[in-house]
Amino acid sequence: MRHSILASLFLTPVASAALAQNAAPALDAQQTLGRQLLNQHCAICHLKPQLGATTYGPPLGVESLGGDEAAMRQVIGEGTQRMPGFKYKFDAAGIDAIVAYIKTVAAPPAPAKQ
């Protein structure tokens, strides 16, 4: 009995890690940089800080701006009426990294109809 408990304690994290790896593909170096930049500079408006909180900007994902990478680069660099541009904050490689990461994020679920 003691052996089965010990085995389950050691195998549970391994199984969880294996499931997590199957759920999302590993990010390459560019996508990892993009995730870091997005979390540092974009998350405040585009990601919910806690359950039940709202965001200022739309959720980001593979279908943002119709999936058009050039449009994503344009909006990130130049901004919009409601969003500042980041062309002076990020170089082209940084903007490309953010776009590369966004392209790995699943499309957000459609809002619930009330």
C-alpha cells in the first residue's frame, strides 16, 4: 500500500507535465520573447488580471485582426484611436515576436449571449 501511494505521488506530476505538453506546443525562442513582451506591456489592457475583471482592449489570439500578421504589426507599431503605438518602444524584431506569439494563442471564446 505504501508503495502505491509513493508511486502515485511521483507519477502524478509526470502525468500532469505530459498532458500539459500535449495540450500546447512548445514555443520557439521568438514566440517566447513575444510572450514575455506581451505580458510586460500589453497584458494590462488585453488580459484579464483576475476572474471577473474586464479588459480595456480585445482579447488577443490567432484570429485577431482576421489573423492578418501585417495588420497586427501595423496596429502594434502605429496604434489605434484607443491604443498607443509601440514603434518607439519595440524594434521590428520585438513586434514580430509579439505577432509570432499571438499566432500561437487560441482564439478567445465568443462572448455569452444574454
